[in-house]
Amino acid sequence: MTSSSSATSALTYRDAGVDIDAGDALVERIKPYAKRTMRPEVLAGIGGFGALFEISKKYREPVLVSGTDGVGTKLKLAFQLNRHDTVGQDLVAMSVNDILVQGAEPLFFLDYFACGRLDVDTAATVIQGIAQGCELAGCALIGGETAEMPSMYPDGEYDLAGFAVGVVEKSRIIDGRAIVPGDVVLGLASSGAHSNGYSLIRKILDRSQPDLAADFHGRPFGDAVMAPTRIYVKPLLALIQALPVKGMAHITGGGLTENVPRILPEHLTAALDQSKWLLPPLFQWLQREGQVADGEMHRVFNCGIGMAVIVAAEHERHAVQLLQSAGEKVFAIGRIETRGAGLPQTTVS
């Protein structure tokens, strides 16, 4: 049957704004990056309808731990700076660091990349960063989804999400129940603002209009603002194999004062001492230019501490030595105390 519009040329998916060939080209581009992340447990990875992963028989009572996250409005700066090589590591870090705090070894990661029009070079750069993050975490990049959705996103912009799955022996789950007064809170240095507080950071940047190419303590200011989130997986997995770790907190949105309480029993509080570590230059600049109060800094940003680790006082020195030998900068930032009535579960003074 011939329609009344037979004189009009036939439409294709490309005419509607979706380029299947570009998607196929991207898959071929990213296969070498994903291949470098493979683990022996991967039975089938990128290319199929689903990825297959076998749990290692070294676990007697394996418990799967999952986490999902995105990069947030840090992406807005990536678009502004046309810098797409680090946000992939941010994406991986936010999930693998989260599942790590329960003692889980990250096993595999999947990503979701959504855009209005697929730019293969940009997407490949982002996913190369995701693969780099997976290598740092020791987990396999076994799949993902690239969604090209015309008119959903402004030209040149995209969104990122992802999730990680890890495993921990049931008897070795870290849940904070062993924490007691007198335990020590160790802080592992962050690499920058990581992926949190960027709505406020962008507000401060709009107000101050700094030169992002200008030198800032030995590197361009833009590099300091866009530094990728540190991945703590390998050093902390080694630590929990060597000595008892009672609790860990990934310092993300909510900062120190809202993330540390997530691992504390109700009757305890963490008393943190700001003088035990130096507020990094980026946070000093943000606080000064934004006139941000101390309390707001501590509940928005990591303020230089990307991960908090709680150990018994007698294990403090050994833990610090192990972490330093693994390349971490470590500070003894506080103590666990009995919580008084009506007091917060974490204070920074």
C-alpha cells in the first residue's frame, strides 16, 4: 500500500538523531580499555546482552555488596573545560569506595553514558577514564550502556552513572559494631574535592571568576578543581587483611560531620581535631572566596580527608605504617568518645 507521503524520502534512525554506526564504533574503541581490567572470574563481558561473573571459591560465605552513583555537577566543569579524561575515574571511585567501607572487594563495574548526540571521541575518552578507575580498584569493567537520546541533553553534554558489585566474607563484614571509646580515627588524604559539593564550587567560581589556567600551587587551577577522586581500594583491602579495622567512612556529600556518624553506634561520637591535618589550598581558597563558614565546610566538603578509618589505639602505629607504605598520606584526626545526651555523633573543632 502506498501512503500519501510516498513522495517524501524514507526516514532512518540517523535522521532522527541516533547514529547506530557511531555506537558500534564506540564499542570497538573501548574494548581494549575494558580488556585491561579483566579478572579470571569474568566468563563473558562486553558485547553480550549480559555479563557473566563467577564468584571465586576462596569465599566460604560470600556476601555481595553493591553501590551506585554518578558524578554530579562536576560534569558541568568538564563541559566548560572540554576535559573528559578524569570524570570516568570519579564515577568508578564513588561506587567502589562506598562498597569498600563494608570490607568488600570490588569485583565488577558497569557504566551508563547518556547523551543527545554521540561524539565517539568524547565518549571513548570518558570510558577510558572509567577503565583506568577500574584498574586502580582491581575490578573488571564488564559492560555498560551508551544511550543516544536526541533533544534530551544540550549539544556537547552527557550524563554518567554506574554501579559496582563487590564481595565480602560474611564473617568479615565491617559494620562499626566493634567500635568502642578510645578507638582512633585515621584520615586518609583526599586528592581534592572528589565529586561532591560542586554546586557550591561552581557558585563560588561564578562569583570569583578565577583564571582556570593560572598556576595554583604548582599546577593549573583547573587541574586542582578537576582532580579525579582518589580510589582507596587496594591499600585498604591490604590493611583489613593485616589487622582488625572496626569501621570506615567514605567522605562524600555531607562531608565529615554527616558521613562518619553512618558507621558509629548511637551511643558513640567521633571527636575530630582540625589541627591534626592542614586544610588543603583548594579548600582554603573555596572557603575564603565563598565566605563559607567552618560548619558548612565540614558538612559539604571532605576538607582534605577522603576516607576515615577507625582502629583500636594499639593498632594505630601499625595501620599508619601500612597505609603510608602503600602510598597514602595518613593523619590521626580524632578519637571515639561516649556520646553525651543531645550531642552530635561527630564534631570537628
